[in-house]
Amino acid sequence: MRNDAKLLNPNDQNLNNIYMSMIDNTNSLLSVPTGSLAIPQDTCKTALLLSLIIPTYQESENIQSIIKILTQIFDDSIPGEYELIVVDDDSPDDTWKLAQSLMPKYPQLQVMRRQSERGLSSAVIRGWQMARGDILGVIDGDLQHPPHIILRMLEAMKKNADLVVASRHVDGGGVSSWSFMRRFLSRGAQLLGLIILPEILGRVSDPMSGYFMVRRSCVAGTTLNPVGYKILLEVVGRGNVGKIAEVGYVFCERKQGASKVTWKQYVDYIHHLLRLRLSTGRLEKFSQSMGFPIGRFLRFGVVGLSGVFVDMAVLYFLSDPTTLALPLTRSKIIAGEVAIFNNFLWNDAWTFADVSAQQRAWKQRFKRFVKFNLICLAGLVLNVVVLNVVFNLILANRYIANLIAIAVATIWNFWVNLKLSWRVTQVK
Ligand SMILES: Nc1nc2c(ncn2[C@@H]2O[C@H](COP(=O)(O)OP(=O)(O)OP(=O)(O)O)[C@@H](O)[C@H]2O)c(=O)[nH]1
Ligand SMILES: [Mg+2]
């Protein structure tokens, strides 16, 4: 396209405009997918062999070098069959802008600028969602992952591996100059992982590695749900990964730019391990085979129970003769609404945390709260109707009838809220 553009006469204003728009086209940013973090099944028409994501935050000092080195490697080995996708979280040092300015020089380069979502793992997944490759990979943008081993990784993929991990803990691997403390923390984290999730962490020697590639078919259709930095755990834990290969590498020292690792990453890591433990356990497998989210339903039930206590406490505080002694109906309406508010907060932060993490804006939260209120209100009406029907027509025991009514209303509340309030919409 750029060669054609050169043929145009730059003195002609119209043609010049067309020329500029062609340049713009070659330079346009990738759109940012929203909604769930699911990996699409199909590659589009122009499928490629490899899509390599380079997540960046404040890497303006490194971005040019890494693009140049990777392009040289791939142009020599798999020309035209790869793409490099820089996913930058709107770095204040304008990494994305610098990357974008390199696009005309490196036609295999694509750039995504994320403005409303943050974090290394989700950046990688958003990149994969827009990728065209049959093999999906990731490499740090700070040159700490030596690019030259990538061809060995690709070789291993071609020999039928589903996943190839660049590992610091196999032959040829290591860390160049980590402090004792960082080595200790890294090994400690791995040990903890082996205790909590042996079937996942035990499959790779370096589960903390951020340098790997995976066959798209092993993760297609899977919704990844990472916390923090360790996306490889998600891929091994939730994907359908068979053969795994490893290639040794030495984690180099950063020469330019600053590390983004903080204590929060260690806390996130533990949170991530626990979440994976719960969501890949037997209960979750059973619930998948039943087509009903049992774990979520149990959490919803626990939250509902907490609402009963809140309701009771507020009712006591407002209406008891020894406290405020307000009229009973007025007190009950307030107590009910406070309990609904309590339940909403816990459901948003816990029961449906994965969904609300994708829809954080205040307007979206408020919408969910209004829907939750309306659905709970309808649930109350349903509760009363079922109680009357069962008591008058089926079983003349008011307590058993009430239990049945509560069960029906709870399932209604759960199911309709799942489908309406905490719904994941897939919008491009
Ligand atoms: N898009 C995006 N990229 C990130 C984010 N945090 C880190 N990165 C990038 O992810 C890669 C790894 O991050 P680093 O801070 O270097 O972490 P590390 O290599 O494990 O640790 P160091 O040895 O201290 O550098 C780098 O390319 C970062 O620029 C983020 O929140 N969003
Ligand atoms: Mg780094």
C-alpha cells in the first residue's frame, strides 16, 4: 500500500489527501475489545501462524529495540506469517504513540491503546482477542526475556506441543542478578502454589514465567479470569492443554525503564491461586456438567443469609420499644431496603466479582443496583403468591409452604439476577 502511495503526485491536493488517509490507515490503532475475557474460536480470513503480544507500561525506552529485534528474527524465519501486537495501558510516557509511529516501518506491527482497563494479564488477553494467529504468545516489552530463544519455542510448537514455556528452571535457565530476597520470594510463591494447586503448578517448572506461547485451539472458547501478573496459571488451569514443552532462558536485568512489580503482585498471586482452586475444583466441574453455577448459587445463598441478619438488626434498631420505637411497617421497609443494599454490595464484590470487574463504572454499578432492587421486589411478590398457592391448594402447613416459597423466590432472584443484573455483554 505504501508503494502505491509513492506513485501519487504529492502536488495534487486530492491525491495528497488520499495519500494521507492511506498512511493513516496503515497507522490506525487496534480497537479494544470489551466484555468477557474469552478467547475467540476462529481466526479471521487472513490467519497467521503466530501472534505475539507485547504488554507495555512505560516502556518508551525499550519499545523500539524490541520491535526491531523481533522483526529481524521473524522476517528471516517466518516472513509475513506473524504479527506483533503492542498492548499499552495509556502509558504517561506515550509508549503507545511511539509504537504507533513505528507501524509504517514495521508492517507486521499492531498497537492497542487501552484507556479504561488496566493490568498486565488482561492486556495480554485483550491482545489475544484481536489476534489472527493460530499460535498465541506473549513476551515482556523490557528485553528481560531474550528474544533469540523464540525460534526454539516456535520449533517446539511445530513439534506438536500445545504450550511452550520459557523457563528459568531448566537447563540453560536462570536469573542473572536477583537479590536473595527476590529469589526467596519467587521460590516461596512457587512452593505455595504447589501446595494449593499441585495439578496445575506441577505441570511446568516455571509457572511464574511471563514468556510463553500456546496453541489457540487449547484456549479458544475459554474465558480466562486472571488476577495480577500470572497469566500462565490461567492458561494451564482453565485451558485444554496437552503436551507442554520448556525452553531454558536467563531472565536478564532490566537496562532501561522501571519495574512495575510491587507487593500487590504477591497478594494478587495468592488471591489468584485460591480463585483457581475454587473454580477448577470438583464442585465447579460438577456444576459445569449440570449446566448450573452451583458455586455462585451457594455464594448467593450465603449473602442472602447475611441479609436476614442485617434486616433483623435494622428492624430491631428502628422499631423495638426499647430503641427508636418507629411504626412497624415503616421500619420493615427501611430494614428490607438496607438488607437489599447489603446483599447487592456482597454479590457485586464476591458472588459476581468476575462480572463486575468488567463493568466498574459508577453508572453501570447503579444500573445493576436498580435491577437488583426490582428483581428482589418481584421475588417478594412471587414469595407471597407461592406461599398462598401451596398453603391453600397443596399442603396446609404454613411453615413448610413458607420454606417452599422462600426456595422458589431465592432461585428466581438468583437466576434472573444472573441473567439480567450481572450479565456479560460482548461488545466490540
Ligand atoms: N499493558 C500493561 N503492561 C504492563 C503492566 N504492568 C507491567 N506491564 C508490562 O509487562 C512487562 C513485565 O512487567 P515488569 O514490570 O517488567 O515485571 P517483571 O519483568 O516481572 O519484573 P522486573 O524484573 O522487576 O522488571 C513489561 O513489558 C511491562 O511494561 C500493565 O499494567 N499493563
Ligand atoms: Mg521486567
